[in-house]
Amino acid sequence: MIEHTHSATPGDYWRYLFGGNPGDEWRFDVAGVVCRVVNHWRSGAELYAGDILLDRSGRLLSISGEKPLLSGTVSDSSGVAHRIDVYVRAIRFVQIRVTVDGCPLSDAFV
């Protein structure tokens, strides 16, 4: 399950106009490791496993969400590696879809 833990607020739009860098954040669990995706409006997106940065993209716009914007690998407690792919779609709001080893964590973009 993916949890959207921080969404843009109306005040974020004003902060952005005056140089701020608001963003969105999502959290999910992969084999007991808490992972998160952070998307900043000015500096792109980042994928973390715990506090470790797995991938970063400076790309500021992703409309279709057909190709992964972020990818990384996280190992479970027995050392088995799991591939994480994050698809981002930004039309009106920023939404993500996460797959682990090719299996989606949700039916749709969150």
C-alpha cells in the first residue's frame, strides 16, 4: 500500500511563485524497509529506502507515467534484492505508481 503523506496546499502555490520549493511525499513498505518518494516542484524527485537515497531525477515534468522516473534496489532481511520502479504522472496533481519486482503496489496512480 502507498500512503500519500504530504500533498500540496493552496499556500504552496504562493510559496512556489515567490521562489519556494514545495513538494509531495509518499511512503510504502518493501520487504520490511520503509521507502519514500519525495517530489519537489523545482528540483525533481527522489527515491529513498530508509534514509538512503536510491535514485534522483531532476526531470521536472512527467505527463504520461509510462516509463519509470525512479528506480532502485532494496534488500530484505535475508539479503534478497527487490527492484523498485516509480512511475510519475503530473497532469493536474502529481501522482505515482510503484512496482516491486514488476508487481504494482496499487491498482492505479496514487
